[in-house]
Amino acid sequence: MIRLRLSLALSYEVNEPGSNFIFNIHAAHTNRQVVVDESLVVNQQVPLTVETDPTTGNRYLRLSAATGPLQIFYTASVDLTHYMAAPEQIAEVPVARLPAQVLGYIYPSRYCQSDRLYRLAMREFGQRQQGYGRVQAIRDWVAQRITYAKNISDSNSSAIDTLIETAGVCRDFAHLMIALCRASNIPARFTTGINYGVDPVYGPLDFHAYVEVYLVGGWYLFDPSGTAIPMGLVRFGTGRDAADVAFATIFGEVGSSPPVINIEAIAGADGLLVMPQLVRSALSTDG
């Protein structure tokens, strides 16, 4: 078991009264991700709610802010007990046997145009043996062909754009991998968290996009950008693509500052400190 302590500080300047905010910054509750404790502090005395989507498990903080500074502080301690399996023993799930709640992740979506990447996917991965290894090959293909670079893409960039530009940030790597998985008839979804273990060369800690792929046994973690340690990924939200799981959706005239984020491994209830590390095993916090 790994215990992680995380903190987020978000700062805004609200210029329009009644501006509405929807945040997806709360750690999710899953079978293998337990929120031990958490706290939320908002500097404005305004009504707020935290609601959970019963389908995805995503947790949403909603509030309507007054004019002036708005500051959000969220902290949590989270226990991760990963399901671990040998990659060669994990098979794909035939489309005919996919659970109904998984079907939405095999179709094209706004940023993951899998229907336009079918021929590419068949040429590159169609002859590979089905299973976890084929998904790993898709992940490696994306990591080898796309260069991590800021200020190349924007919020409108899609998997097709990333394929053309051959550069982007974690969001773009995730979109392209998801699109190629879906084009190969493998369900995949966009997942958000914090880039635990990132090299300081990439800048300060930040929100992170990675991929969960549905295979026999559940949803498995993949980080196509290769910038984080998957064993240290705490899930905030899942969706078809980035449009579903923005950490902040704002309605109104609002200015913002970069988020201040921290995450570290701490001793668990047994007093032992277990550090996330890179492993060969397949990992899941959902199964």
C-alpha cells in the first residue's frame, strides 16, 4: 500500500458577479484508491456543493463566486493498493462481451477521432497478438513519435493534430493513444491526476493526463507521455477525452494564476513509507 499526501491551491480574480465554477479536483473513490482524509477551504463565504457522478465516480465542486479574489485550497491523503498482474497474462475483451458501462469508451469523441485513425491502427497494430502487449505497443509507438513540448498545442488540439505536429503535452499524448486504442477496438479513457515523479526539467508539479485501458480484469494505467510514475498517479476524474474532465470549468469573466500543486509519499497507517516506482507489472486502481 502506498499513501500519498497531495495539496492544491487555485487562485482567481472574479470580475463578474455570479461567475460559476465547476471543479474536478477531489480525489476519486475507487476499489483500490481510498481517501483517508481530505479538507477543502474556500476564501469566499459562498454556498458550495461537492457532488459525485454516479456513473464515472467523478467528484465535482460547484460554486457561484462574488467579485474579487477567489482561492481554493484542497488537501487529501490517499491510499493506493494497486491490483498488479503479469502483462502477458492479460487478454483483451471482445467487443461482444464488453460491459454496457464500457461501451462509451470505444467510440470516437471530440478529441479522439478513432474513426479517422482506423487504417493507421490496423497497419501498425492489427497483426499484433491481442492483449496487454498490444496496448503497450500502442503506448510505446506514441511515446516514440511524439515529443513533449509546451506551447505547441492548445485546448482545441485533437489526436489528429498531435499526429501531424508530432509534439504536445500530456493531454495530447493521451488523446492520441486513446484514439489508436479505440481504432483497434480496445476501450480507452482519459484520466486526470497529478504528475507524480515528474522530472523538474518539465517545470513545477502540475495536473496530469494519462490513460486507462479496459482489458480482462478492469481498467489498467498507462502514461504515454512517460513523464510521471504510474504507481504514483492519484485519479481525479475519467472521461471520453479532456472535454469531460477539465479541472476547472468557468462561466464568467475571470482571471487566473497558475495552480500550486504538491504531492509526496508519506508513511501509511502501519508506519511504513512505500515509494511509488516504475514496475513492469500491469497496474490498476479500479479492479
